[in-house]
Amino acid sequence: MDPALAARLKRDPAGLVCAVVQQHDTREVLMVAWMDDTALALTLSTGRATYWSRSRGALWRKGDTSGHVQLVKRVSLDCDGDALLVEVDQVGAACHTGERTCFDAAELPVRASAGA
């Protein structure tokens, strides 16, 4: 990975950066995952989304077992350097439950503020 990029990343104590994954054309938020330096370098160099699985303690390339691949269109670093926006073309479901997005669960109630 480019040393200048590596220097801009602010990793958590486990060496990970949050990756928000979004469908590139519809802007639909698909999932949130984690990347270490190797996962980010592989994502940038191959065009296939690769993440760090905290539960397995290993790298995983999205879709290798499910066939639900993420073809990377763009990756952006946020202003603080502690989160990535990974814009993809999602093939099949993004969520391990088989849903298109991990955010299909019940909406949480929001009370409108008086100042809004």
C-alpha cells in the first residue's frame, strides 16, 4: 500500500478501519465491515472487496464462498482517516442473511426534536 495512504489511516487498537459499503449507482448502504492494511491493499489492487473478519480472525474476500461478490468502483477515505467508503457493484446479496442489505431490519423509532 502507498505509504502516504497508510500514514493517513487511523486504525482502532486491533489495527482495523471501518468500511461502509455502498452500491455505487443507487447509493444504497449495503453493509459495514472492517479492513486491515492487507485487506485495503488487496481491495485497491484487485478491484474485489476484501475485509478482515473479526469473528474468524482472518481475511475474507466477499463472495468467494457465496458467489455474492463486490466489484469495487471507488474507495474514499473520510476526513478523519478513520473510516472508508467502499462503493461497489454488488452481485447478489450483501448480507450474510441472504438479504440485499444488512440494513433491512426493523427501523428504530426516532422522536423529532423540537428545533427541527
